[in-house]
Amino acid sequence: MNLLPGRVLDVGALVDVAVAKTQYSRSIVAHCIYRGGGICVPSTALAAVLSISPFATQLELFELISDEAVKVDDFTNGKVGDIADILDGSRDVIAGHVVWCSRFTNWPVLTDRAAELKTFDPYVQTDSLV
């Protein structure tokens, strides 16, 4: 496991944290927060999860993002060009935003789709849920 102080959470990780599918994601999040690191949640990933989540799951996510160690990274005009470069013709804006956040924070992505993310950046660090 990578010992960097934080993680970027993608869609799979957010779902995993919210519904406690595994204890791994929740323990990684707790470890990052309590060790003085942080969690980065791309707003595009959060929106995707909220759009398909029942109310109880949404409450779990709102509790997560209300922690001061958790930063929701917005999708602003200043990043659009960089994310478009990452996408290189793909329409997977969420993956592009996740990779951008990983590059910006220098934190691994907690994910269930590491191979897909590496197609956008072979050097992106990942922490696999599976």
C-alpha cells in the first residue's frame, strides 16, 4: 500500500464508502484523515454518485464531505483545458477529473478501475478496491 497521506476517491470508492461494501475503503479514508492527510473528492464523481443514490446513501456522503479534511474539488473553467488534455478525445469526464486531482494532490486514487484510469495516465498512482 502507498504511504502517501491522502487519497482521491473516484465513483467506485465513493459508493464503497457510502454503502460500506467493504471495510477497506472506510479504513483508508479514516487512516488518511486521522493521520493528518486528507481526502479529495472530484465534484464530477460526487455528482454521479448522488444522482443514483438513495437518500440514506446521500446522507453518508454528505457526512463524509462535511469533514474538514475532505476537499471537494470543483470543476472550474481553469481546469477544463487540462482535463480535456487528459481525456484526449474520450468522453469520460469523471475519469479525467479524477486523474487531474491525483496529479494535483500527488495522492493515489482509491478505485475499482485502476486499469481504465491508467489509459489516461500510465503513471497515475492507484489504490485498488478489488
